[in-house]
Amino acid sequence: MGNRKLFISLGLSVVLLFCFFSVSYAQGTPGGFSLQQVLGSPFPTNLVSAEHGNRIAWVFSSKGERNVWVADAPNFEARQVTHYTGDDGMPLAALKLTPDGRTVVYARGSEVNGAGEVADPTSNVKKRLQQVWAVDVDKGEPRLLGEMGCDEEGCEDIQISHDGEFAAWAAKKQIWIASIAGSDVSSKLGLEKNHPSPEGALKASEQEVGNAKQLAYVRGKNVQPRWSPDGKRIAFVSDRGDHSFIVIYEFGRNTLQYLSPSADRDMFPRWSPDGSQLAFVRLVGKAMKQPVIPLLPLPWSIWVYDLAKDSGREIWKSGEKLDDSLPELTEEGSFHFAAKNRIVFSSEQDGWNHLYSVSAAGGQAVLLTSGNFETEDVALSVDKASVIYSSNQAGADPLDVDRRHLWRGDVEGGTPRALTHGPTMEWTPLEVGGKVVCLGSTATSPAMPYVVTAQGRDMIAKSALPADFPSPARLVTPKQVIFKAEDGWEIHGQLFEPKVEGRHPALIFIHGGSIRQMMLGFHYMDYYHNAYAMNQYLANRGYVVLSVNYRTGIMYGRHFREVPDGGPRGGAEYKDIAAAGRYLQSLPNVDPKKIGSWGGSYGGYLTAMALAHNSDIFAAGVDLHGVHDWSDFLREDFPKDAPDREAALKLAFQSSPNAAISTWRSPVLLIQGDDDRNVPFSETVDLLQRLRVQKVHVEQLVFPDEIHGFLMWKSWITAYGAADEFFKKQMVEK
């Protein structure tokens, strides 16, 4: 596409600038590098393995080009499978390998917005589709299986039958099935060839749809399909709003089987290894007329359904306290039906997100992990007898609380053993060919795939790293810092310091989420991998940068994350941002009058809070797609029958930047894509008008048709380049 124009508003005037910035200034830092270089590494995601083979696959996103790669044990020599070209804004998701490893299956294209539109920030004139594709590894030619078009961030969920013949996925409230080889699926569904799909099937040409057919018509929104080990059944969740069911569809039958239906919310179906049982989570149903302001517990239980007996029973039940609530962030990934008739799950009953296991026959749950740390990515070993997971357990090195390492433990209990250690980070573990593979990084090396060895780990696909990516000697190793907020809360951060002496301007980086944690290395999420790279770039330009892990974030215990006065309930986490600003003011290498703030999403919200409440501390800010009025953002989410709804809306507004707009004096750059599906674009539109009334110096950078996490690499380069230029003008040259 041609050069995108950006519009920068100075007071009430408008200036047009080209989107690519050629930033040439440097503040005495040796070994300078460009944004394009530090953001140029291929970011790996979707690491998967073949169930019966020695092959792994993953997606590399390299400067906007997203492609599938594979490697085989034991040597793990990597090779590219797909060959999509260009910064096209088309993400690849839900990658799967067939059990024999011969074929990869994936979704291509973004989820749809409220109008049913797939995102296209390239200014193309043809409407895009989100589709499911298959590619034979040895051939490399994609073939269309069908349309997806799911409607939530991260909604892509493709499941492969254990014989490798069929793929199933959720889309348009129904479950769909397609032949991976591209043949007709009518016989599998018990239909005559070319027989029309059930009511509600896609209305499009065969070329657009592929061979996918709707599995059945089922009321509600149907998600989370899971194949039985023998491939004769698919279990899924039928969400009916205030309650949900676990449903089994059996091929060759014209009826559905509902498992122990109730007025509660059933989710996460998991087959036993032999297919004779199905485990699932039961969360209490939604009650009416519940208050909004206080945090309320979410009790839950684990059920096991015996198919031969056609009956289910509760085998474990949580308590009724807040800490007993369902760990919504991790349970779906942690919930496994393991060997030895054990079920692995997460619970925060002791205030920390830990792993437990319980017999499918019932009985006392066994604590698999213990201590003041939390578990995150969880996988079973090939034999399903042990669990491999990532955590921030700090053993000999206290810095590990702000890293991730891998551990292995038996599903029946015992002391887990560390698989990785040292000044590295690892996540997304899996076992293949007798080896543990993962994704990983360090403070000065970007995310890449690795194989774990007795000596440490070996990088896979090393040749994919660009030759001009900054060497470790040119990057900085951030320091772990710990400081206290005014109310005594202990806050962790990572301090990036330039390699030259003297007093420097400083910046606070505020992550989004808010359920995130920044770490002492390149991040496992692409959004924050980019942000970490930007912080490295800013340090190289001469800024001291403090990345803040404020309360309501993860990995420091449930009480740190679920604060009663956070976000729209009082904005207490802003105290941590103000404390971070004062901490920077106390450093001898920081100019206390030149401190700024930047962040995206929730970080944009807190950046706006910093400028609105403390323009005396924060001289400038860059706010990427932030929330500025909780009462507007959450109005539809607050039930109309809530007894404290009006009080909650009032408190939400008081917890917002807009409530303190009269004391906002510092200049700000607002950045957002207008197809944002997470934060309405109206949040930026409204704030811009309010700041103009206040005569605040405000600039804006708007990306037509971009979403929350920018799909184009070009958008990241443009946004970060604009931020760099903005801080230069407002804090360096003044």
C-alpha cells in the first residue's frame, strides 16, 4: 500500500505528516539501532506437536509476514512450510498438526467485529474472510477447508480428530466439521453426498466455503469442541447465556446427549485417555439483582461423566470464599484428564494459582505445586503421567519472580523438578520425541523456539534471526527494582538505563491487561514483546525507562490481582504509577522535571490518569487505545437490575481520567485504530474534544481499520516512531 498519512492535532490546527519517521537524533548512546532492527525478529507463537510423531510446528511473524514452520526431533532442523508474503495484516491462529505430523491446519484472518467484519488495515477494497486452511508439510500448498468468522479475541479453536482425517471448529454459534484432505464430509455426518448442511449453514460459493459443513443445529452459542479418542463423538459447550450445557454429538445418530444438565454453567469438556469418561467444570449460574461494586466469589466444581453408566457426579468442589473462585485466567489451559485416572486443575484456594490433581473417582485433591509463586502454561507429558508447566517460582535466584522457567511434576504428587534455570525465560512447554521443547527469550535476545537439554537449551531456527538484529552488547539488561506505593503496597518494576553516564529524561512504561506482568526479558505475548523492544530502543536513545508491574496484574498472588478498589472500583492501582514517578525522581541519573509516561490499553488508561492527576510529575504522555471513562466503557456490562448500578457508574466515572480532566496540563499523543474491538474508538474521540476545551497540547495518530493489537508491522513502527518523536519534542528539546 502507499504511504499512510497521520493527522496530528496541535490545539485546534491540523498538520499532515508522513507515517514513517526518520529519527536521526541520538543522545550520546553508543551502538545505536533503529526501531526496524529491534522490532525485526520473527516472533514465534502457536507451538504445537504431532500426537504420534516427532514433529513440532509454530507460527513465525516476521515484519508482518506470518508463516508456519516445522522441525523434527531429534535434531530439530527448522524449515518453512507456508509462504505468505507481505505485511498483509492476516494473523495465523489455532495452529494444529495432524497426529502423524504430515499436515498443518490453521485459521487465517482476524476475528470479526460487531458488524461481522474481518479486520483489514491495508486499505484493500475486497472484503476479507477468516478461514480455515490445511497444508501438507511436504507440499506447501494451502487448501481451503471452510470459513470461520468467530467473534471474540482469541476465539479461534480448531480440533483435529485422532485419526487425522477431520477438523472441527466453532463459528457462527455452531460447530463445523471439514475433511482435512478436502473430500466431502457427508458420509461422516450420515448425509448423502452434496446433501445440504443443517439449517444455518454458510451461504457462499463452494470456493469460499471449502468442504466444511455444520455438524448439527443446536440452540445457543456452541463452542469448545473436543473429539473423543475413537473419533466417534464430539463434546462441546452449548452456552445459553445464564447457564450452559456439555453436549455430546455422536456420528451416525440424529440426537444430542446432554450431560447432567443443570441451571449452572458447564465448560471445558475433557475426555479420559480411553474415552470412557468426560470431565468438565461446573461454575455456579448467573444470579439476578447482584451488586456490582463488591467482589463476589465464583464457586465451582469438577464433574466426571461415565458414558457406559450414562451418569455424572461431582468429584471435587471448591469452597465459598473469594480465593476459592474459579481461576478464569488459567483454568482452561490447566484442566487436563491425565493418566492414572487423575484430573489436573488450577485453584487459588491458598491465594496463589497452583496446580492440583484429584482422582476421577473422587477423594482428596493433591497439591502439586506450593509456595509464593504462580503457574501459567500447563501441558501433559506424552504418557500423560506428568505435568510440565511454567512458573515464576523463585528458588536460588530471587529475580525469577519476574521471569518464567519450566518445571516437571508427577500427576499424583511429589516434588517437582526444575527443567530450566538461570537468566533466561521459557514458556509454552511440550514434549516430543523424548525432548521438552518450548519458546523462550532472555533480557537481550528475542523470543525463539528452543529444545531443553541437560546443559540448558538450544535454539531452533537460529538462521531465521535477522543479521541486523541488535547484538546483546548493544541492548541493556534491565534491573529488577522494588519500591512502595503511598499505602505500603510493594511494587516490582524493570529499570532500563542508558549505557552513558549523566542525567537523562525518563519514562514509565505501563502494561495493559491489566492482568499481565512485564518481565526481565522479551515477553511471551507479541504486544508486549514489541513494548519490551520499544523500551530497549528508548534506553538506547538516552531515556531511563521504568516498566511497572502495578497492582491488578498477575503472578504476585490473587490478593495483588483482585483488589477491591482497583479499576472502575476506585483506580487504586494509579497509586503505584504515581509512586513509580516519584521513584524515578529520586534517581541520580534522572532529570526529575523530564519524566513521561506511555502505555497501551489499560496502560493507556493509567497514562491518562497520570497526566490528569499529576501533570506536576509527568511532563508528557503517549496513550495508545486507552479507556478514559469507565462509566461509558462498562455501562452495558453493569446489569440493569443491579441494586448499586447507579452508585457503580458514579464510582466508575470517578475512577476515570475524565473525572480529573480539569487538572490535566501535560501534552499527550493519542494513538488508536478505528476498528478497535477491545476499546471503543469513541474513547479517543471523546477525550480529544475534552482536551481541546482544556487547551491541552494534544496530538493524534489514527489508523483506519486497525484493531487493538495492531495487525500490521508497519503500524507498530509508525506508532512507536511517532511516540519517539513526540517525547523528543516535549521532553528533550524543550
